[in-house]
Amino acid sequence: MRGLARVLVATDDQRIARTVEDFGGEVTMTSSTHPTGTDRLAEAAQPLHADVIVNVQGDLPLFPPRMVEDAVASLQETSDASVATVKTPIHTEKELSNPNVVKVVTDMKGFALYFSRSPIPFSRDQRPLSQGHQEVLAYRHIGLYVYRKDFLLAFTRLPPTPLEKLEKLEQLRALEWGYRISITETERPTIEVDTPEDLARAEEALL
């Protein structure tokens, strides 16, 4: 992928480490006591000589590489953002109402206003958002993050926040502490594996 100097798999599981090493990948072993993946990422990132750290989580097995390139470019072009991530349009009511699908709303400059498991924004008049000839009900957040390294290390030292604990969404901690998150829009499809049904879809896509 363009813009990436090094790819590491951070894990505390020797089985994962052996699998990565078998295909020639690079592994960094981390503590088994981390409460979140971001804490694991921070440990792996601490000794690296890099200004920007990309976190592609294990529940995104089929992400398009260009999605990472877009998010990296977004952070590099937005000096007042501490993090960059990605959204994609939601076109179905089923996806909109699914609590495993995290929704995001942004301001006019593309910064995140809020993330939620609930359908947001709520349309009082039941009017979809407009995007060309296709109705967009809302936007789905894709859990790919690009961090400025200094922010990443500081973020993991911040206490969890009320909305974060309520929604079980770690990115809300950044918003509640006043940090800005830049959102890049993409139409590139991907599958996030959050449920057994998602896993079945991912396995089917690999056939």
C-alpha cells in the first residue's frame, strides 16, 4: 500500500504469531492484559520511529487497500485532526437499525460529531439523505483508524468517558475529551466481522 513503510501484526497469541510468520509477515508480541485493541496498538507503536500509525483491526479481513491510503491522506491533509477514519453510505433499513453497525454523523468540514449504535441522524419526516440518484439513509463507520502517534499514546492514558461506556464505542472517548476525528467517505465495500452471520459472509466472499 502506498504511504506505508512497515506492516506489523500485534498479538498476544502464539498461534496467530506462528501463522503470520509462516507467510512471511512480521509479528510483535504484546501483553495479554490489554483492555482494548487500541491499548495493544499503543504498546506495539511505542518503540516505532513513525509519526502516523494505522490500525487495521482483525475484524476487517477483506478491506480494500485503497481505503487505508484514503484515510492516511485525510489525516496528513488535516492538521487539526488527531485521528482519521472512514464512513460509507447506508442504503437499507436493516443495516440502519442493526446495533452492530456503528453510525456516524459529521459536520460540514468532515469532522465527526457523534458515533452511535442507534440510527442517526433521525429523520422526523422520514426523508433520506441525498446522494446523486441513490438514497442514503445514514453513514456507517468502518473501524479503520489512522492516528498521530503522539495522540495515540496520550489517548490510551485518558480515562474512559460516560458516552464511551454507554455505547461501548471507544472512539467517543476522543470526542468527549475534545479531540477531532477526520472522516473520509468511501463507497468501497468491505465486511466487518462482528457476528457469526458476518463471518459466514466473509468466508463466502473468500471462496
